[in-house]
Amino acid sequence: MRVLLLAALAGWLLFTATRDFPNQLGMDLYHPWGIEHVREAEPGVANPYIAPAHYGRALHDEASGARLTSPKFWVTALMWESRSAIMFEPTGTPLFYTLLSALPASYERTHLAWAVTQFAAFLAAVFMLARMAGARPLDGACIALAVAIVYSGFVQDVKYGNVNSLQLLFLVAMVRASSLGLHRRNRLFDAAYLPVLAFFLTIKPNMALPVLALSAHYLHARGARRFVLGSLAAAGTAIAGIALGAWHFGDWGIWRDWFNYTRGAHGGTVFYSVDNGNQSLAMLLAEKGSAYGPLGNSIMLMAVLATAALVAASSQGKRGDLVVPTAARVFGDPWLVTSLAILAACATSPLFWHHYYVAMLVPLAYLMRPASTRFQRGCAILSFFVLTVPWLQLLSGASLFGVAYSLIFFAWVPLVPAMLVELARVGRELDARPGS
């Protein structure tokens, strides 16, 4: 029966993927592909952070003559024309664009190759999460296929051609390897642990909190001496990544230009408004009259979550002596600490797109373990359900667009009490130990 279900799910995923792909543009691929495209056509052109309008105009002009030969390129250029006056928003890091500089010359081939990579990475990551949560191999494969079909975060990631599925695979692999204790048993993995995290963060800084969580786990697992040595190696890796990006563009000031661009120079920003699709609570509060701005709101939201965690870990504030051992237990569990960090990122980040919810599958899977309570599993199911494509399509079909958008905006909320319950459970277990 499971084999038949597996075949049916695989067939349906293949059908929906091939059906939807012609209408998907992979808009976020336009920048890494387009930057190298313009640089090859115009050797010596300024970097995209100080001349984004030039890149936008050059690509738009080329796309105008490629309506028949490259229709997806043409339509994507029109989309960016409708979004921005300069038609180009290169917010990725120089290292990110460097690593993607070898994309195919054809935009259509680039999008196809990227979509296949996204599907492979996502299916592998969800299969691994299902196995970690206790599913048998065949069940795990069915779960991976089903989640790929219905989870809107992944659908959006494919639609926009972003990197969240690849980031998910990396984080899950690191959590799994850490859970197996490879940093204790494998000298090469131990030496590479922090440097790999640093390089990953240099590519895309939006995963800062999960990276810090895994780094804290490494400190707990390997001790201060190994952590200091690993941090020095990590600093070297980050510097190498920065140098690689600068060397590729032939501009040693490009990282400064990227930093300035993301904070408003030359028409750029990373603080997109809610109206532009940024589903950040910190940004919503800032736009509704907060005097602290999105970064100030992020700090306050983080403080609120930290306070709630302290209360949960200390038996509602009655046992402050449990906080430190509870924290030690949390840092000792790479899956739990990474799940908490991802949830914190969902709740507090000043920039949060719908496809960022791909990472939320890590805490969702954690809460579906056999050891979780019925309440925790219920919270996880609720959070997952409101992000399913059929449910969102049902709301949209009923013209309840505001309801659908609000549910997407706060889909992470049910996980907060579920994780607080987990912290309280850890505290109770420590309290119940003899001699506590």
C-alpha cells in the first residue's frame, strides 16, 4: 500500500511541477544570472551595487528583443520593470553572486536547472527530517513528496527561484550530523564545523540565528578550547569568502558597496515594506507607528521571546536555579536549539518573505517526534495547515485574501507555546533528578 501511495505522490508531484513550471519566472534568479550576463557583455562595468540602474536598463533592453527567443527572460524583465523604476534590486552578497556566476547563458536553462536543484534539495531535507522524527524510510519518502506538493513555503521558493530549499538541506544536514556526534568522532568534520558555518553565513546572512545556534551547540559539545580554535578558522574562512567575492568582481570595495546598498544607497534596501510582501512583524509594527524602527522592534520582540523562555525554563519563574542547566540541555540538543533559533527568526526578523517558511520545517518536524505531547503536535499541525496550498487556495477562492494573508503572516505563532512547553518539560526533567 505504501509503495502505491509513494508512486501516486511522485506522479502527482511530477505532474504539478511540470504543469506549473512554464508559468513560473524564478524572479530572484534574474539578479545572479543577469549580473554575470551584463559583466560578460560589458567588461569593466561598475559593480551592481553602485550601478543597479545600468544593469536593469541593459537587461531590460536585451529582453525587449528576446520576446520570441527567450520569453521567460522577457516576462521576468517586465516584472522587474513593474516593481522598480531602476528594474534591478541586487541585495545578494558579492559571494552569493560569485558562486552563481557559472549559471547557463540561457535564462530558461538556468531556471530549469535551478528548479530541479530546488526539488532535489527540498525532498532530501524533508526526508531526512522525517527520518529524524521517527518515520520509516518508505514513510519518510511519502512525507517528503506530500510536503513538497502542499507546503506553500516551498511552492513560493520554486516560484521565485530562491535558495531556501538549499539552505534547508544544509541546516538539516548539520543538525543530523551534530545529533550523531560526528564532531566528536570525525576529526575532519570537527575541524570544518565552524568554518563551514561561517562560509554559509557569508553567502546569505539571513540565516544568522540558526548559525549562531549551531555554533553555541558546538561550544557546548566541544568546549571552549576547540571553539576558540574553530572560531579562528571560521574567521579565516569568512575572510576568504569576502576576498573571493571581491576578486571575482575586481573591486575590493564591493562589500562596502553591498552594505551601503542594502541600507538605502543607489535606491537599494533590505527593509522592504509590508505592502511589498515583507511578512515581518517587526516591519509591520514599524509601519504602524512604532518609534523604534524595524531593527528596534526586532530587538524588543527578541527580548519578549527570551523572557517567555526564561519563565518557561524556570517553572513559571519559581525556580531560577533551573535556567542554567535547562539552557545547557538545550544547547546540547542541536535539533532543539536550531528549532528555537529558526522560530525566533520567523518572529523577529525585519525581513521575512513567504519562502523563508521553508526553514520552519525544522521546528515543525521536531514537534512531530513521538516524544512530543499531543498539544505540541497539534500546534505543529495547525501551523503547517495554514501554510498548505489547498487551504490558501480555498480562502482565495472565497475572496478572503485578507484572512489568507494574515494567516501566512502569523503562521509561526502556534509554535511559540509548543516550544515553551518543550522548555518547561526540560526544566521539569531536571527538577525531577535525584539531588536537584
